[in-house]
Amino acid sequence: MSESDADSYWGKDNRVIVGVPKESYPGERRVALVPAVIPTLAKAGLEVVVESGAGAQAGYADSAYVEKGGKILPDRAAVFAAADVVVQVLCYGSNDLTGKADLPLLRRDQLLVGFLRPFGSAEVIQQIAAAGVNSFSVELVPRTTRAQSMDALSSMGTICGYKAVLLAAETSIRIFPMMTTAAGTITPARVLVIGAGVAGLQAISTARRLGAVASAYDMRAASKEQVQSLGGRFVELPIEAKDAQDARGYGTAQDETFYARQRELLTRVVAESDVLITAAVIPGKKSPVLITADMVKGMAPGSVIVDLASERGGNCELTRTGETVKEHGVTIIGAINLASSVPYHASQMYARNVTTFLAYIVKEGKLQLNLQDEIIRETMVTRGGEVVNARVREFFKLPALAPAGGD
């Protein structure tokens, strides 16, 4: 295949086949495409094939795919064999338990689109590269206006923020809203959100809908206006982060001196909260510890912490990834993959993001990979047997690739 900046290939009978295998990660209930997006893909020249039962746990029957123009195939191998583009929610990389079994099913020049966890394991990313596929990581979609409708990370963050508050409300020994009853007035619960990104903002919004008093802290001063627009109180601390966010709007890692001072200043605010939701994540790095065991000890008995950063170690010192524990009378929920617990709408949102991306790279039934395009260049992780993403190579300290020339 030519290494020219604008590649155009496939297009037999003016169609590109998109394959949707069943998610294999244990407990994963989402599906990569839902029936409603099939007509949109068909207009772009894509045909959809789906493994039988792929959408069942999310509420999408095989018959619904067929009604919209999709084709059902009997097993996983058949989907991979037929597809020019394989679309998954958790590809190998983000699926470290069963994902490796897909490697032998991939073939050279096939496209792979989904969550790849590109900053997770260099070995895994290189194994995907060795399969010869052109892989695209939805985590790397640029945070730009043009790419906003493709931002699956934000979509899933929205689901997680919503679900975190529901988990906290269900677990808490207190009710959330203020109530005036025959037994007197019940004061509202106090919810503190640390990390006002997409998930944190949705947590604030959901807590407010349930009637709680919501406050939030984020080291990025720019988030203050967003928090206040949702009716939350922004917690301001007399400490300033150095280069608090990167060019993509994500928080940056700070030194331990900053975190120590931050923890000291947050101690009182945390102690006054009934529910604490932490969502401070640094892409590609271990989550910063913002809540110490002593801070947990200072919270009232029956308080709840939902740690949305648990997959990368957690923002709370006592969090155990994937588990719910009780320490000092406080329940600490380290649940992972929360979006999968609301699979119908999580799948719908993810499918719309991925459909927009696919329609962007397929024109009139032909795949167009313009490597000068920021969206394509930034999301592409592997191509032609190499890890080609500049950020990923830099993160894993791989040598820079030589500029591609014509064949």
C-alpha cells in the first residue's frame, strides 16, 4: 500500500464492510453499533455485519439489526473474516483479560476501531501493530469542535458521572434532597466532586437533580464557571497548579509538594461532605492520591466515596480497584467499567460517536485515510506493522519514525 498522505483503498462494489463482534470482556454489556445507526452508515457506503447476540445484553435483538439493513453472522471468526473495519467497545489493549484471543483473527490492512488504552502497555500495542492492522483509538480523538461528535471518551464519562451519583445515593445512609415532613425538615446531603471534567460535571448535575447540595474542586481554574453554571459551588483553595491543563484540556500531573498541600487544604471540605466523588485522572499516568486514609477517617460514619479514578489506582489511598470496601465507617466504591452498567444508552452514545468517525473516513464507499488530517493522524495508533502515533511513541520512549516517503 502506498504511504502517500491521502490513501484511498477498498471499495469493491462501492461498499466497506463494518464488523461488530460480541464484546468478550467479562461483564461487558455494551455493543459497538446499535441498529439505529445502520441507515446512516449505509448512506456513507458501509455495510454492517454483526455477530449473533452481540447486542442482546444492551437491549438490541438480532432482528432489530436485520430490520435496519444489517446482516447477522453466526460467530466471531465469521465477523472478523468478512469485515474491512472491525468496531469494538473494548479492543485488545483495554481488554486485557480476553482480548488477546482476537489477534489471530485480525489481518493486514484491516481497520480496528475502539478503546485501545494506548498508554497502557507498550507490548500490547506492539502486538496489535504486528498484526498489520490500521488501529484507531477512540481515547485519542482530539478535543476540538470538529471532532466533538466523535468524542466517545466524553460520552462514556457522562455515563460514569451519572452512575456514580446513583451508586452513592443507593449506598448512603442519608437521603439526598431536602424534605419538609411531619417529622420536621430533613437537610439535603452534601456532595463534593473532585475533578470537574466531563464525568465530574455530570456528577454535579445529577447530584443537583436528586436534591443534594453539590460542591466541586478542580485545580484548573477554568472549570469554575462550568461548575457554577450547573448550580454547584466551586471550592477555591489558596494554591496554584503549574500548567494545570494540557493543550487538549486535560489536567496535568503535579509534583508531590503540590499534592501534599492540596490534601491539607481539602481535609476540612472532605470532612464536611456526606458523599465524595473523585474523578481526577491524568491520561497515561497513575491517578494522583488526593484523599488519604486520615482524611477518610475524618469523614462522618456512613459517608460514601465513589472513586472514578480507581482503574488507574484511585484518587483515594484506600480504594481497591473493582471492589467496594468499608474503612473507618466510610464505604469506598472502586467500581470500574461503570458505563457498561447502563448498556442501552451507553451503546447508543458510543455508536453515534463511532458512526460519525466512520462516515468521516469513508466517502462514497471508499476508505480515505488522509494522514494530514488531524483527526485521522491523532487517533491512528498502528499502521503497516508499526506504532505510528507520535504521542504513543513518545510516551513509551520509542525512537521517532523516519518521515514516510513515496513507494
